[in-house]
Amino acid sequence: MQIGELSAQTGVSVRSLRYYEKQKLLTSVRGSNGYREYSDLAVEQVRTIRLYLALGLTTEQIASFLHCVLKNEEAFCREVLPLYESKLREIDAQLVELSQIRANLTDRIRSIREQNEQAKGGKSER
């Protein structure tokens, strides 16, 4: 199948498919007309790539184990679990940071509202 058909079947833009190929996540062969030709397995491969991207993994991380998971169960690919654990630690750290940012913003909002209320109160007394 050609790239346009793969795009239509997967809902992934042609530009993204070209990027996946550049990142060595997807392969094609060039037909005599110069067009990219993908195997029927490419649809499942693109869906798998999208799943891992949705988990927050980078294309480099995905490339490190994609061939294994396309041939085996995920549990049998030794590269997957350490990446998942690392990603989870990264997300946990981001959640802590976001929680601190949220608390700071909440404090600033409260402070500004209090100052505004004090200013309003002071004006009405005059």
C-alpha cells in the first residue's frame, strides 16, 4: 500500500508517517515509480507506534524495542519494563513539580484577591 492509503487507514498524517520512517520506526520499499510501498503489517505497526507515543515515550525509546514487541509479547521484551518504570518516575517527579507550582499559584491568587479586597475596603471608608 502507498503512504496515502496507510495514512487513511491509520488516521496518521503523511508527514508523521514520513517522520516515523526517518526515525526508523517504519520501513517501506520504493516502487519502480519511486513511491513508498508499505506492507499490510504497517497498519498495525503504526497503531503500535501511536500507542507508545501516547504513553509519553520518545521515538528513540520506541525504536529501542519496537521490533521486539511487534514479534513478541511486550512482557518478553526486556527493554520495555525499565523504560516504563523510568517514565513513571519521570511523571511522578513532574506531578510533584506541578503540585508545587499549583500551590504557589493558589497562594498568589489568594494574596492578590486579599489585596484587592483591602483596597476596595479602604476606598469605601473615605
